[in-house]
Amino acid sequence: MENLCADKNRVVALRYIMRNGNGEILEDTMQTLPVNYLHGSGGILSALQQQIKGLKTGDKKKIYLFKESSDADDDFEFDVIIDDVREALAEEIILGYPLQITTEICNDDCNCYEVSKK
């Protein structure tokens, strides 16, 4: 099976930890179902999509979003893991968002992502 990369009209399933400019955790989805979005549809900030583009299933990346260069009202740091990338269905492209979740929850004992300590 082909390992697709995040690109236009592909559904990306990811989990993340989002920190503000002070390093405080604002959101942590690492032990939940992944967030799914249609890449290129405007479902998430374009500055985030630009840094996610090209990532494949299993990839991990630290992403920075600075208020000076984006639509954000603060500086943010994201620890991201890509759970799945798949071709979008025709209906999803028309609607502009994914219709179904394609990945399983990460169990407490999973070793899929280690949170880096500051």
C-alpha cells in the first residue's frame, strides 16, 4: 500500500500538543482519536497546512506558528504526529471536510509518540 503524503485533496488524521508562547499546554489530543481535516480546504490555518504538507503516516514534527507571520494572535508550538493520510472521497472534496474517521485510538500503553519535556 502506498504511503501518501499530506497534500491537496487528501484527508490527514493527526494528533497534536499545542502550546502557547509561554509553553503552557492549551490542547493535547495525543490520547484521543485523531483530528481529521481535508488538506487544502481551509479547515485549518494555511500556515499550519504549509508545514504539514509532505508529511506521511508515522511522521512526527514540531511546528511553530508565529503571530508575526500568520493569522494567529499569539506564538504557538505544536508537536504533531501523522496517523493517516488518504485520498479524499469525491463527496469530501465537494463538502470541504472529511466524512469518516479512518484511524484507531492510541491506547495508554502505546509507544507511538513521546512528549518532549521543556
